[in-house]
Amino acid sequence: MAGGNNTILNAVGTNNANAFSGRVDHNFNNNMIWFRYSFLDSSATQPTGQHALSTSSADDRNFGGGYAHTFTPHLVLDTTIGYSGRWKAGYNDTTPGAPASAAAFLGAVAKSYGTPNFTFTGYNGAGGQGAQENVEHELSFAVNTTWTHGNHLFRFGFFELISQENQGVNGANFGSATFAFDQTGTADPTNQGATGNGIASALLGVPTSGRFQAEVNSSRIISPSAYIEDQWKVSPRVTLNLGLRWDGESSPHLLNGTTAAEIDPNTGNWIISGGKLPPPCNPAGGVYAPCIPTVSSYPGLSSSDAAVLQAHVVVAANPNLGPDPVYTDFGPHIGIAYQPTDKIAIRGGYGLAFDNSISGIQSVRDRLLAWPSNASMPLNFNSISTVTPTTMTQVIPTIGGTQILPTAPTPWQQYGWNYDPKLKNAYSHQFNLDIQDQVTSTLLVSAAYVGSIDRRLPVTGLSNNSPDPGGAGLDRPFQWGATAVMATSRGTSSYNSLQLRADKRLSGGLNFGSGFTWSKAMDNGGGGMYDVEDGPMGFATMQNYNDLNANRGITSNSVKFIWYGYSLYQLPFGPHQRWLNHGLGAATLGGWQANVTASAHSGVPLGFPDAGSDPANIGNTIGFNYARANVSGSPKVSHPTKAAAFNTAVFSHPVNEYGNSGRGMITAMPFDNVDFSLMKDIPVRESFRFQFRGEFFNLFNIQNYGTPGTTYGGGGFGIITSLAPGATPRQIQLSLRASF
């Protein structure tokens, strides 16, 4: 473009922050008190790859205090309180380069939900999100007592954590509007995996789904816990550690009129929090969303759909929707340390741990202000079985505005994350056995077994489809509904490992060490958050929602072999060294130190999703590609390259069946790295010295490739297009530092 900037967006990124921290400690008699306060206020602007300008800000506050009292040398009381909060955390995208025609077309959406965002499967997106503003609070307090009595060291105490999150504050909604385009809108239903294109669907204006949020909500969760333990010195060579921990967790408390709703996987009903249903819609009387549509108030609502609403939209048994509170989690632990000789130590232990607090407040977040509210709407527009597609020109007028009826006449068109209201918190049996041997005064070696068995993990998949392939959804368990993304407590996993280690403390100018882990982790689909933590498998980790045993396989982040090594060597020259400890030789060769660190690990497990949205023909109405490809042989090749990471010829699309490829059939390429540094201290006088440093990262310039494309029917199948996360070409840094 002559005479101007040849860019869509020409903006400068900024990042400003102000921080303060202070602490006071005071000791008097047998008492000690302390207090700490800090804040961090920040703001930033950043041009993004989607031709949008992002602005963000946050005011963080943190304080803590404590009091300790020593009753006797054997009895001590310690109390603490702490608060961590993020105030006025704001985020907003603007699109200065957007054409005026686009702004006019999307004006109603932008007014209600903020800057629209567009995603295209296989391509970069466009647009942005926001405005968003939220506040987070975490308050905790603890009381601990330590009592020494004979050969026993007793500790007991109580801890409580109160977490609260508010979205949409100071009159600003927590807004976002996303339209998703994938191959569904242009795919051949009989050949889904190999046809269709996200950009083509967008050009035709046929979105697969959308998500629209304009939320003002608040939720809080309370997690108390208590413990008692005894460290018992049974004999000079045997120590036992015995303990019991209790954990509790409330339901997420919905505050300030916040409501939530979702599908109950046990009944198929749409359950709504709050103890009562919203009123029937009545535009003439000023009753708009949230309200329950009726035939007389909602144009186009059929009498059969109205009957379904009356029968299957019900009040949730838990006024906070769920998960239900739990106060019965007791986790024992036992540890033993045995020293058969002066140089050998054997340690072992077992503990039962429950996952509380972290996941509880997040469980309900995706369900806040759901249908019949218009504040949070994950909507399906088109599926592979859609005969007459719904286009953007039809969608846009139904979205946006304040005094309107629910955008969807029934809740079954929503695809958001649902969970069993009886969802249980996960627990883990953890155990280990470690043998250490002090071979010499400076060399320690150890061998350990570490393992765990995990139960009640949240496992997510596509529910309410045909139980068997080929059913086309005609025999759904709940005929009035559609496909639902559902989490239940059916997940299991296991971990077993052998861990070897050797460390030599610094002596004679030499320090080195090495460690090796041989491990394997297995799960039935509960190894991580759905799609987000499932690695190359994505949604296909959970292929068959109704048969979890068929999903069992190697966990997506399981790495079979991990090795590391390190060494530090001080050259034996210069002052106070063995050789050349004075004169020109000492000045030239003295003060040098060499360091080496090396690491290597196996590649991550690979699985092979099929690009089709419903190749098993189970009636999937959501665009998630749940199925795996078929294989007729091993995809492993003897010498994988970035252009041919595996044998693509053995794959085919499943038709009216689940794919037969397993999880972790092969692994990605291994990762190897060696770093080296050389440094020399150059003393000038007692209080002044130089240090020269030469650092070589990835010394041998090893190219550690990332994972290949693994979706059969998707772009780049079997091809590696990037380096592994954290991998870089060789980097050399030379520096000279002066200290005085």
C-alpha cells in the first residue's frame, strides 16, 4: 500500500507495573507475631495474531500474618492467616482493522457479548473477546500445635480455605462471543474424515457452534481440613510416622442471585438451581429471559417441545446445583525409616490423599447463568446430519439484546461442559519404597519404587448417544435430548515407576550426579482435563462413553524413560589448588570451572483421532471428533523423520464403528539436550573481581522435533512441522561480569 503502513494493525505493545511489599516481625517474651503486605498493579496492551489489540489490567493484593506462642520447650502453638486477591482483573480486545460492514452486521452481538471471535479448524482465527472483568478472593487460616513427649513428636491442627470468584463486576459483564467453523458445514456425510474445510464453511456462513457469555455471577467454596500425626522414634534405627487427615468441601455456594443449570446424566432432566423454576415467559407482561418458554409466549415452540419442557425441566435437588458437599474424607498415612547399618537407610510409606478445593469451584463455572438465561450460551447450530444448514444471517438476529426471550427454545441445543451433580472428589493411594546407600563419604546412591492408584477421577465424554455404533442417535437413552459433554466420577488411573539416583558431593573440585526413571501411567480416560490435557489424542481419548474399559490405555503425558546428568569440575590450578598455585601459570589457568548438564527422555505417547465428527454413526450432534482411526498394521517405522514420522498407509476411516487404533500405539521422537558452560574468576583485589562466562545451550545443536500431525483426515498427518516445546537451536552466550 503506497504512502501508508502495509499492515492490518499497526500498534505498539506496552506493559506497566507497580509493586510494593513490606513485612514486620516482633518477638516478645515467649511470643512472636508477624505481618506481611504486598500489592502489584499492572496494565498492558498487546497486538495479537488475530488482528486485534488486547488490553489487560489487574490489581493484586496479598497479606498474611501469624502468631506463635511457646508454652514450654516441648509445646508450641502456631497460627496463621492469609489473603490473596485479584481485584479488577480486566481484559478486552478491539479490532481497529475491522471493516465497517462487519461491525454493522455483528453490532447486536458485540453490544451484548463483546468483541466477536471466529475460529476455523486447521487455520488461525480472527477477532477477539471481552470486555471481561473479574475479582478473585482466597482467604485461609490455620492453627497448628507441636508437642514433644518422650520419643514422640505430635503435631495436630486445623486449616480452612475459602475461595470466591466474581465474574462481571463494576457494571461490566464478563463477555465473550465465539463462532466456530469446522469441516461439518461442508463435509460429505458419507466421507466425513476426508472432506470439508473450516474456511469453506465460514465462506458459506455455516457455523458449527457458538459460545456467548455476558455474565455477572459469584460463587464461593469452603474447604476445611484437620490432621494429627505422630513421629515416633521407636529405636535409634527405626522411626515411624503415623497420621490421619480429614478433608471437607462444601458445594459451590451461588451468591448474589447467581443461578446455574445443566443436564443430569442419571435422568436426562435439565436441572436448575435456586430451589424454584424461573417463571413462564410473558413478553406482554415484561417477563423475559430467564424464563421458561411456553407455546403462547414463544413463537415456533411446538406443543410437543413444550410438553418435554414441562416434564424434564425441573428444580435441582441441591439448591447450589452441585457437586454435593462432602465431609467424610479421611486419609491415613504411614511412613517408616529403618537404618540397618550406618551407611544404609530404607524408607517406605503409604498415604491416601483426596483432591479437594482446587476443582470444586471450577466444576460449576461452566454452568453458571445457563439456559433459560441468555448470559451463558454454548449453542450448536449445525451437525453432520443437518439437512438445511443454519446460516449466520439467521443466527445473528437471535443473539443480543436485553429484553428478549431465551435465544434457544429448549436447553438441548447447548454443548457446554456438564457434570454429574453427584460428582465425587477424586482420591489417590500413593506408596513408595526407597533404599539409600552411602557408598563413600561423598557418594550417595538410591533406588526407589514409586506408585499410585487413583479412583473417582472426573472422566469426560460424549453422552446420550446411541449405545452402539450405527444407531444414528435413534435409540438415545433420553430421546428428548441431544449429545451432551458429560463428566462423571468413573475415571481410574495407575502409575508405577523405578527411580535410580546417584549424587557425589563436591570434593577435590568435582561434583556430579545422575538419575534415571522408568515409568508407566495408565488410565481409562481420566488422566487429564478433556481435550486440554489429552495431548495428541484430544477428544478421542474418550472414544466410547459407555465402555470405559475400551478406553484404557497409556496416559497422554506418560514418558517411559527419563534420564538426567550433571557435573561440575574446578580445574586443579591456581591459588590454594594442587598444581600451578602461584605465578603466571596460576593467573592463566587458575579459577576455571566447567559445568555440564544433560537430559534425555522418551517421546510422548501418540494416538490417532479420526477427523470425522461421527464416523461411528452414534448420533453425535457436537463437533468434537471423538473417534479414532482404524489401523491394519503397526504404524511404527524404523527410522522416523519429520516428513514421515510414522507409516500413514496403515490407516483408514471407520464407518459405522469405533476405530480400532489404541492409545499410545507408538511414541513421538525422543528429546535429548546437553548444555555446557565454562567460567573463570579473575580477582583484581580483595573487594573487586571479574568473572568471564561462556555458556553453550544445546551444545551439539540437536534438533528435537515436536509431535506430528496425528488426526487422520486432517492436515499434516504424519508430518512434523515444529520443534518440541522448549527446544531451541544452539545458543552461545559470552559475558564478563564485574563484582565490587
